[in-house]
Amino acid sequence: MNSIQHEGFLLGIAQIAVTLAGFSGLVVAIRGASPTDWHRRDIWSLSWMFGSSLGALFLTLLPLLLISFRLHAGPVWTVANLAMCAFMIVFAVVMALSGRRLTRLGHQPRVRYFPAAATFLLLVCGLLSGSQELAYSRKRGLGSSFWVWSHACSCRRSRSSCF
């Protein structure tokens, strides 16, 4: 089985993500109120914790999964980076829109600027990861992003072994 250069680091992040998800579950279990008695902002905050921890878990394990298909490291990191970029941007937008809807319904945030700051930080990180991949792919000519896209399209047409 192929190995990836920073496998230990990725597994460490995955362990932290599992710990955060477990902490989120512990918060739910210790809380004495039934789920119907929860404030809508509490449910929104819990979805932030679960979404970010499970997203980090799956995104750190994605390169390890892809390397098990005996792919080269370049396309593995490109696919993982683009998946992370897409997840972070979509998650930030969805959480911002749902938080805005809650605020309009009269459910103010518990900490005044925290939701906006967390959303902004996640969005910036997603944009930076995507722009980093685009800059790196431009540096290499057509780049890894174009290679992954064109190779996926040619594999779909030929229906043969892709890698």
C-alpha cells in the first residue's frame, strides 16, 4: 500500500476532529433539556461543531483514501485541496445564511460578533486554499486542477482503468 508524506499529521487532525465530535455529543448528553426545549441558536451552534468536526475528519482522511487507489501524490493533494475548498465555502455560506435567518426571526447570537467572525474566518480559509491550488497549478503550466478534470472526463468516455 502506498504511503503519503504527511500521513501522521493528517491522522492527528482526524483524531482531534473525532475528539471535537465526541465533545459535541457529550454536550448533548449532559444537557438536561429535551431537544424540543433547546433554543434555536443552541441547535445552530451544535451544527457548527458537528459540521466542522466531521468535515475535518472526512477531509483529512480523503488523501489517505485516495492514495490507497495507488494514485500519484500530485492528483491526490489536488483533489483533497479542491474538496476542502468547496466544503469550507459551502459550509460557511450555509451557516451564514441559517444564522442570518435566525437573527431575523429574533434569535440573537449569544456572543455578539462570534458567528460573523467564525463564518468570515472559514470563508477566508476556503478561498485561500482554493487560490493556493490555482496559483500552484498555474505555476506548473496547465496544472493539476486541469489535469484532474480532463483525466476524469477522458476516463468517463473510455470507461477503462483511469490510473
